Amino acid sequence: MDSDSDGQQDANETLTREVTVFAIKFPNILAQATTVNGVYTLNNLPADTSFDLYFDLPTGFTLGPRNLGNDATDNDFDVTSVAEATRDHLDFVRVADGATVDLDAGVVQGANLTIFSWRDADGDGLQDVGDPEAIGLADVDVSLTPRGGVFYSATGLKSDSNGLVTFRNVRPGLFQLGFSHSTLDRTLKDQGGDDTTDSDADPVTGNTVNFTLTPGSTTTNIDAGFVDPGQVIGSISGHAWFDNGDGIRQTLETSLTGIHVIGLYKSTDTLVGNADDQFVDSTATDASQNYQFSKIAPGSYYVRTMVPSNHVVTLQNQGTNDTIDSDFNPVSKNSALMTIADGTAISSVDVGFVAGTGSIGNFVWKDTDRDGVQDAGETRLAGATVRLFTSANVLVGSAFTTITTTTSSCPVSMHQTSKSLSMIRAVVSPEAVTKSSSGKGKRTPPEL
């Protein structure tokens, strides 16, 4: 018994169950022998004659890896299928006159895999309580395919009236599942944080990611949801362009060149960018730099943009025309929260980018004499927060000062455009320390 399924006979690995090994040259049995502590011997086999060896597997057992490592201690036998095999075999054996051939079989416990398929009535990618989702979906074609160089054809079954498929006594190894239905499409993948209630099939390919089955294991958390292709659900779309820094798309401003990636996220509360948010999907802009997410289930969503190298996001929600402004926050790179209901189509969720980045910074110090001048002996201050605002009082970025051997540095990213930024505000911590004189005799408390 190959307990660790490594394809090699290790110390103390023996099969105590009896099996009978047959040598057959169809249709005749040439010899047979029953194992004692896993050992069998077939005597008086015809020399230089090709024949087959086989034995029936003990219930719940299959074979480990074949032909790995030392040939004297490896597994030489194979099985007829990756799942539910009942017989080991070794074909075209030939023994020279007077020779002895050592042929071994490493037996392992098979793995079991139970799959659930359901009809995702609301298209949210999650198994909900009650009809019709809890009762399962019949007639889903499910295939189990070995990966990683194990050459077996896919084993396919159909789900029963409860939406269940079970692959029994599977040979341990690396696998992939595939799902399809004659009239329904696959729902969203990997929604929520509970792998026991989501759908694991890719909506496009129908396949899961590769997974490993170990000897004697039972797997029950790989599922697939399906939706009606005619179901009316929502969409979000928009455009990406190269902006001059004012946050408004104009006639002479061109689309940003190159493919750009946008992510779609679902929120279970009214906040954007916190821990409850769930990644739903990503898409790339087309040749005209337009993007679209379709077949979005009802719920609250926002989109997040990736930022091209050497660019920053332009100003958000400028002007009064929402069809030509940029809808993404320059700091978080997120849009506002949007509500999707059946049939909702939200367009013009656009994003503008400005080429180049700059920085503001130097250091913050404790102005002991409050004269507004950095004097010798006045120490640099860590823990100050510097916030960067536009002239319209819109927060663009922030940074904390840190002590180095020479400075308290505070780099803050900014747009390289004359229209973007014109005001900086510093907030100093701890609160007991106030800002230095501005040069006009003022001493003010920290500005929050």
C-alpha cells in the first residue's frame, strides 16, 4: 500500500489485504496467485510469450503514481480509468526463458469528489437559501480531467435531480473540473468569502482552477451556478482618455493609447474600498478605450482603475455634464458606489489621466522659538501628516513625515499641470505642538 502516494515502496508500506493476480493470454488464464503480505509469485509462465497481468482492486482503493524513481521499487501497474476503477492491469508482459521479472503495484486509497450545481436565479454567483437555488440543477455535464501529464481522458457525468455528481475512488493527483449545460450559461465566479456557497466554474471556459486530490480525501466545496442567458441584468460602461488636467473630456483630447484594465467590485454596505468589498471581475478597454461590464447581478458596485505608468488620475466630477467628466477619485482610483437593479445600464463612468507625476516635500521641524526659521538645534519632527489639496479644496493625497539621518521627509504625489494644485495644508501631531509662525506673527493650533 503506497500510503504517501509517491510511487515508491517505502519502509513499512505493505498491503495486508489479499488480492489475486492473474496472468492472461486471452482467453486463457496462464497462472494465478494470491498475495501474502502483499507478495505474489507466478510460476511456470511460458517463455518469450506476450501476456497481460491484472488483479481486482480492493474496494475503495486505486493506484498511486506509475514508473517514478527506482524501477526496483516503483509501481509498474496502471488502471483503466482515473475514477471508479476496479481493476489494475499491466499489458504485454514478456519473460525470457529462465528469467525472473519483478513487477509491483502500489495501491492507494481513492479520493471522493461530490459536486453541486444550481440555478442562480438572481445572478449574484452565490447559492441562496430556498427555491430554486437550494434544490439543485439537473442535467449539468461535469467532466473530471487529470492535469500535470497524467494521460487519461476526461471522465464525465450528469448531475442528478438534486444537482449532485459524485466521482468515487478517484486516483490521487492534480485535476480540473469542467461544467456545461445545454440551455443555461455559467454565473459569476468566486463571489463572496465562503467557498462552500460560491460558483467555481469560469463563466467563459466552464473550467475550474487546478486542484489536488489526496489519498482517502473527500471534497465537497467545488460547485457551479447557472443563469438564464435571457435574464435581464445590469451593466456598467465607460471610457478612458488623456486629459489636460481640468477633469473634463474635450473634443481635441484623445483616447489613452494601449489596453487599460478596469476592475469591478461589489460592496455589501454603503462604503467604497473597505474590507467587505468583493472583487467581481476585470475587463480591458477596447481599441477605442471603451470598457463594459455586462450581466451584473443586482447589488451595489463600484469600479477601480489601474493607472498607466507615469500617469495620475485627473480631477473628479468637474463641471456639470456627467457624460464628459472623470468619475474616479484621484487618490483611491475608485468610482462612487452604484446601484444595479434588473435592467440597469449605467454608462459614462469615465476616467481621465494626466501624464507625469511630481512631488512636494522637504521636512517638518519643531520650531522651538516660533520664529519661522530653522535654527541650529531645532529637531526634525516625525509623525506629522501633510495633506495635499486642489484649489477647490479637494483632497489629492497625504503622507507622514519620517526621521532619517538628515531630514524628516514628506513626499506627496501631485499632477504636473498648472491647473491641478495650488494649496497645501499641514497637520502636525502630537496636538501639543503648534505650527510655526507664518512670518506675519500668527501662531495657530493644528489644522485638522
